[in-house]
Amino acid sequence: MTGRRRIKPTYSSSVFVNCPFDFEYRPLFRALIFAIEACGFSPRCALEVDDSGEPRAEKLIRLIRSSRYGIHDISRTELGAAGLPRFNMPYEFGVFVGLKYSAEPAQRRKAVLVLDREPYRYQRFLSDIAGHDIQSHDGQIELLLIKVRNWLFNQGHQDIIGSAELQDQFNAFMSDIPHTLLQLRKSEADLENYQDFRQVVFSWLDIQWSK
């Protein structure tokens, strides 16, 4: 899949991303989106659609149904400032797995990767997911890139780039962001918008693939 030009996402190329969207997680989120794009897939997440007229649950189900792959980071399943847990990530994971076991042949082809910040932490709050592919990234970008790349490779997509090259590309991408923003006539503030960030990622990758 190395060097594939951008095309309209298909079921087989779409990776549903279920993760935190907060400021603290942002470096990992950007690395996750970059890794999916660099490996030749199309990331899908709730941030891509801005339609206040569509209920959030319906939007999520639509995106999940249209994605064969799912990457779910449950590292923020913990007590918040109000003393209550955050269950958005486990909820979206449950919808994904539920569709995987539906009667529809396409949905039964779904594959899922569960990420957490430390091994076996999930056993303290979501033990029923034992048996799924659960990987820990320890909050480190390098580990996250390797885990995501290796998982996609192991799904049978063995023409994607190696983990060392992926890390080199991500580091180069981050260094080139000011130049890429200038070329696209964007600012640092535009990176806060998901679709703008994806455009920056793909524009940078497109230049690399055309070399």
C-alpha cells in the first residue's frame, strides 16, 4: 500500500479511530492519524463530520459500519474531575464489536486493535474484552507507531512500510509542518481542526510518494 494516492475511503481501507480528543492526548492522536495514512489506509472518526443535525450515536454507528478496521484506545477510561468514569471509548468499542458479530458478511470481516497505556490495566475495569488484541503504548509515540503499523501488517497488508521507516517519516513530517502549512496557506491554529490536519498529513505524504 506504500505510495497509494488519496481515494474515496472504502470499507476495506477505512480504519475507525476511537480515542480521546483532549489536549493531553493530541500528540498520540496526531501520530495515530499519520500512521494510518502513511500505511495507505483512511482514518475515520467522529471529528470528520460536523453536522449538528445528526445525533452523535447515529454518526458513530454510520462511521463504524463503514469501516472494516477499528483502533480503540481505552487509556482514558478513568475517573474524571467529577469523580465519574469516562465510558465513551468502551461504548464505541462495544458498538464496533457488536457489528462484528452481526449477520452481515461484510461486518463479520471487521478486525479490531485495542490500545491502552499499560499492560493488563483493562482487567480492572473492562475484563470482558480479554481475548482481543490489546497492546500497550505507555503513552509513547514511538511505541504507538510500531503497534499500529505491525497490527495493520499482520492483517495481511504486507506491502506497507517498515516500522523504522514509519518513525523516520513521522519525525520528518513533524519537522516539516511549518513549511507544509506555508505551502497550503494555513496556520498553526488550523491544525486544531481535524480535517485541516488530515490535509496537512496527506499533502506531505503525497510529496514523499511522488519522489
